[in-house]
Amino acid sequence: MSAKKDTKYIFVTGGVLSSLGKGIASASIATLLKKAGLKVSILKADPYINVDPGTMSPLEHGEVFVTDDGAETDLDLGHYERFLDENLSQNNNFTTGRVYSSVIEKERRGDYLGKTIQVIPHIVNEITDRFKKAGEGKDVLIIEIGGTVGDIEGQPFLEAIRAMRIELGKKRSMNVHLTLVPFIKAAGELKTKPTQHSVGELRRIGITPDMIICRSERPLSKELKDKIAISCGVEKNCVIESPDCKSIYQIPIVFLQQDILTPISECLDLGELKVDMNEWNELVRRVNEPTNKVRIAFVGKYLELKESYKSLTEALIHSGANLDTKVDIKWCDSERIDFENVDEILKDVDGVLVAGGFGKRGIEGKMEAIKYARTHKIPYLGICLGMQLALIEFARDVLGIKDANSVEFDENTKEPIIFLIDEFIDSHGKKQLRTHKSPLGGTMRLGGYEYNIKPNSLLSKIYSGVKTAKERHRHRFEANPKYKEKFEKSGLIVSGESDGLIEAVELKDHPFFIGVQFHPEFTSRLTKPNPVITGFLSAALKNSK
């Protein structure tokens, strides 16, 4: 497969240590190029051997982000979509595991005509083919390589970068290296040696960076930047700072202030690049200096690693900026909430949010929080498991169905308020769902689905009166339609449905009590926040006043 003639590539690598912010740097460069009028996309290549992060623990990998086409991907894809305000796909993320699986499948089919399969050329060619496929039809494709230079599993990806540079030439490819410039407190100065060693490792592989982005807690002096440029062999205007900021959405502005587009344009022969960041600047101002404030109880069970809820915390920031409001999150570990302390924990909050999750751990604490929000008229938003638990809590406490449960927690429950989606069959005996069979044996509903919104409902008002909306899913269990009539007779209205499945519920005679089966956070963007989350924060803001 040959690269499309007009596609140019920016490869982003990282050195010294992980979690420096390659994803944010890549998304920031992409944002600036898009606002300059170019057709831009981003790809994340992850060197780990898992086929995708779908079976990995949130504590191990952080959040699993779901694209509209149902791919389970790295959380950096979420950053890309939020910055670019574009839907990405399974073509925008792949792993070493996926690469090797594909090559082995081809070998078994005889595609390689009996040749010995090797890392070079077969694995590397598979990687470059995927790079080129993602770049088709784009002016610029930014490719972020996960991990750090020197990782043994990342070597085939770096070899692919080296090979593409030779194939494409300098005017069609650019190497950007992100590295750490640490401040040594005892010495009272910033140190450039880690950066020099990291660049030296890249050169040993055969890659010379065209630009170095420096992560640092302290500003870099001109002398220090010049030292990095000279010692690492890059132009002086190609040493860019990426400082700690109050908001990640400041990074494109910080890059632009350093005139990052000029060396990028010179390297890739893109011509004069002009951008208008006025709208972006105003949104960032609202993020950093909001007029109002609201306190939200975030009830979850993966609080040891808040990256597990990255899209949701970012979505709260987006809706907060839209409402000119700072969202103060009170993190509440659901395993530590019970009947005796729930009032003490939630008495000072303006809204209660119960996030999604899998498994039985912490569910009783979540239901105590739900009951408190329901009975104390506090705005409530339940997402995925948060909706399912709201139904179970309501069935037990209001409908008097004491055995109400989910088959996720009790396979033999006599009152399955929540059941497996592969048990769902419509009245004609046909399954209506587009599902994904996991290797672990579970069927999941993944990706974007349209659903119908009940007219004159609170949900309809939130969505400005539209009849249908499309949201993304990631779950195995569904609300059982068998109980719909009982719920609605007691005031818990089904306000969203698709193919007979319950997508959203809301409580009558309550300021704001909504549960949604989908994940609204996956479609939220800084410039276009999700209506459900904005509606929830708006109600919480009203409650605070």
C-alpha cells in the first residue's frame, strides 16, 4: 500500500518517562493545524501486547474510550476527539497485539507465500500500512507512539517511523520528541541531561528529532533552550515548552504563543498557517476563571486512579465552561458509603453523580447515594451502572420488590430488574441488537446507537426537543422492559428507548433525576458539551442557589 501523495506525517515519541503528556501535545498540535484550515487526524499506536484495552482493569490502564464505531481504545483517543471535535474510529488506535494477530492470520492463510515471517520486514510493514491507511484523505496525520524510547516492545514502531522517513522524505514527515526537563530542588536548577540521553537513544535507532517539546514544572530560559537545541541538533525555534497549566486546554494557546506552527510549516512545506483561537480562548477563560461554582458528589469505586473516569471529568469541565461554572468534584468512594454516614457525606453537595462500572464491589454504597439524592430532591445523574442501580433502588424501596437485583450480582435472582443483553428477544423472536462478542464470553453493546426520546419529557427538554439522539454504549447488561409498566405507574418514567430497550429514565416530581444507559461523556467536547451533563450541572447550579 502506498501513502497517499498529499498526506504528511508528524510522529510524536516520548522519552525519559511515561505520562508526560504526549497525547495532549499531539492533540494540541492537531487542533492548531485544523484551525489553520488543514484536514487533520491523529493515530495512537500502543506497544503493549493486548489486542485492545477492553479486557484490562481500569486500575491497570485507566479508562477505556469507546469510538462511535464500537472500538475499545486507549484514553488518548478521548483527548483527540475532545480537542479536534471529530469522531475517530478503530483505524485511529492499534496495539502490538493487533499487529501480530493480523500478521499471523495472514501467514496462516498463505498470504506470504511460504516465506519466513520476521519483525523486519513483515511486522514493520504491517505497522506502516496501518499508518498509511489512517492518513488517507488527510493533509496531516499525527501519530503518537505510546511508551518511551528504549522500551523493548516499542522498537518495531520506531523502526516503522525510520522506514517511513526514508520512504517519504523530509518534506512529508516530521519527528517530534517530547521529553522531561526536571527541576532538581537540591541543586536549584533545571537539568537537560535526561533530554540529551533520550535524544541519543533515538539517534541510536536511526531517528533524528526535528522538534523537541520539553515538559517542565518551571519556565525554561532562552539559554537553556539554546543549550538543548545545540546538544540535540535541532533548530533553536524547534525547542518548545509544555509547562504545567491550570487546564490542558491551555496547551494549544501556549504552543501558539511560542510560534510552533512556523517550524512545523517549514519542515512539512505547509505554507503560511494562520489560526483564529478567539472562541477557544474564551472557553479556556471560562474553565480557568468561571463566575459560578457548583459542588458535585462523584460516587465511584475506581478512585485510586481517577484516570479511570477521564472522559467524565473532562465532560464536567466542558459543561461547566458552557455554564461559566467551576465544577468542584467531591470524590466519594462507594465502598465507604452506608446508611449511617450517607447524610454526612452528601449533605454539602449540589448534585450527585453515580458513574459506570463493572462488578458487585461498592454497589450498596452507590444505592445509598442514589436513595439520598432521590428522597432529598438533589439533582441526580446515573450513567450506565448508575441508571441500573437507580432502577434497582427504586424497585426495592418504592415498588416494594425486596428481591430486586441484577443478574450481574446474582445470577439466580427472582426479580431480574437488570439482565444480560443476549437474553433480549423481541416479540417476533428476533434479536435486534448489534453486539460484540468478547473473548471472555460476554456479549457487549459497544459504540453509537440512536434512541427515541419521549416527547415533553425532561430529557426532551435537555435535548432541545429533538425526537432522536445518538449516544455511545459500553455495557453487557440491560434494564428489563418487563418492569416498565410498574416503574411508570409509580412515577419513574422511561424517557428514552431503542428497539424496546430502556435507554433513559427520569423521576416525576423531582428537580432533576435522570439515569441513562449510555455514556454521554464519550461525545462531549469543549466546544460542544453533551446536553445530558450540561442539563445535570444546570440543575445542580440552580440547586446551589
